[in-house]
Amino acid sequence: MDCEPIRDSLIGFHFGVVEDEDRGRIESHLIGCRPCLEEFLALKRDIELALESDERPSPAVHRRLRRAMIDQLRRQRAPVRPFRSTWERALACGLAAGAVAASLLAVQHVSSSPGAPPHGIGREAAVTRP
């Protein structure tokens, strides 16, 4: 198995930010690959020592952590699907306009149907009371 993708995911694996599927793949790889296991243990030791002291992580650890975080963010970002063509955009606008027109017609019908109060009845009653 190729070790490079596993090595790129070791920092995320240490901090528990990898997906379950990736976690199982990394764990099974670490069981069978001694160099990757040794690298993970060295990385784990470096991170834990850096957390215990006031020292900053080495530049190599910092670069790997940054690369792992960027890779994780790229995997989490959902692709945005733009409209495929202008007819889809036109159809969406037409449907929205139709919905607005239908709601305006419904309001006009309800307000002018028999049994609806006259438009000025509330205002006149408030004005004529002493």
C-alpha cells in the first residue's frame, strides 16, 4: 500500500479529525507498516512534548500539520453546483414569479370574496367613536 497518503493523515489521525473510513484504513495500515508506525509514534511524541513545553513545534511538524489541516478542509468542503445553463435559471425565475403572482391572486380573492369585511370598516369605527 502507498504510505504517502497515510503519512499525510497522521496528524489528523492523532487529533481525531479524520473520517471513520479513513481512521480504519490508517489503523489497519499502521498495524502492517512498521516505518509508518514509527513515524506516527515520533510525531505523537513531538506533538505531546511541544504541548507540555513552551516551545513551538519544529518547522517540519508545522508544515505537516498545516498540510493535513488543508487536506481535511478540502475533503469537508462540499462542491457547489452552479446552474448548468441559462434555461435553468430562467425556469427558476419563472417559477418564482408564478408563485408570487399566485399568492397575490389568492390574497385578492380572499379579500374581495363574499363575507369578507369591507376595507374601511375598522378605520371608520375607530374614527366615529367618541
